[in-house]
Amino acid sequence: MNCKKNRKEHLFCNAIHGIIESVDKVKDQKRTVFMEKIDHNAHSVYLMYYHLIMVVKYRRKVLTPDLSNRLYELVNAIGNEKGFTVVDCKVGENDHVHCFVSAPPKISITQIVKYLKGISGNALLKEFPEIRQLLWKGHLWNGSYFCETIGSTSEENILKYIERQKNCQL
């Protein structure tokens, strides 16, 4: 990759080289998956994955196979419409959902959860009115959620990389 001479382009180029260098250090199995998924827009290069868990209100076991299949369709459609990707989605114990999501940095995790829970909850309650009997106040999802970030590099490697940068300042 040829880096331009002006300072702004030089810094951006160094950042991209650092990202690629970090990703290259991932084990071969993971490297193939993550290298194919690095994305970019006009101002950033990113690789952002989230593991989300959304729980049904009152832990009611309402996510039957039919409802779950419809939920998978909705979740994928929501992601496509709102600009993020739902890589995988599975129901656990009929009362919670695990979603593996990839998103650009301009979309916050709070927005993603709001879209997924709000749109899917309304649609499922309309399409499956029988679940309303088990859920008071017309809400499918619990108000909270669990989220963790998933990366291609460990925390230890990132801290080492940042520490090495102090010797590379202009």
C-alpha cells in the first residue's frame, strides 16, 4: 500500500497498516473469516461484531419453533433495512435470543437493540396474538439486554500494540 506524503494521509495509512498487522496475527482459522469481513466507509476501516442476548419479558417460554422462525426472518430484514448484518440468531430455552451482529461504527449498539426489540416485538405480537395472554402490558421483550464485543485480537495484544506505538510518534 502506497502512503501519501501529507500528514493526514500518512496517519490514516499507518492506522490501516496497524489494523491489517493486528488482524494478520490472528490464527489461520480466524484470520480467513475476519480478513474477509473487514469493511470500510469514507472515514473508517472497521471490524465490529457484537453478541447480543435479548430476554422475553418475565422469562416466559413463548418462543415456539414457528415464532422463532418468524423472528429469524424479522431480525435479518431489520438488519438489512437499518444498515447492519445479523450474522446468526438462535433462540435459547424458548425465552431468550442470541444474536451475532456486525455493524458499522456509525450505528450504536443501543440503536441496534432498539431496532431489533422494537420492530420484532411489535410484529410478533401482531402476528401471534395468543402470546399476549402470557405477557402483560403488550411487551414481548424485557427492558434490558446483554452485549459483548467480539474481536479478532485479544486485549493483551492490543495493549502491547498500543505500548509499542509510543516509539513511533512523528
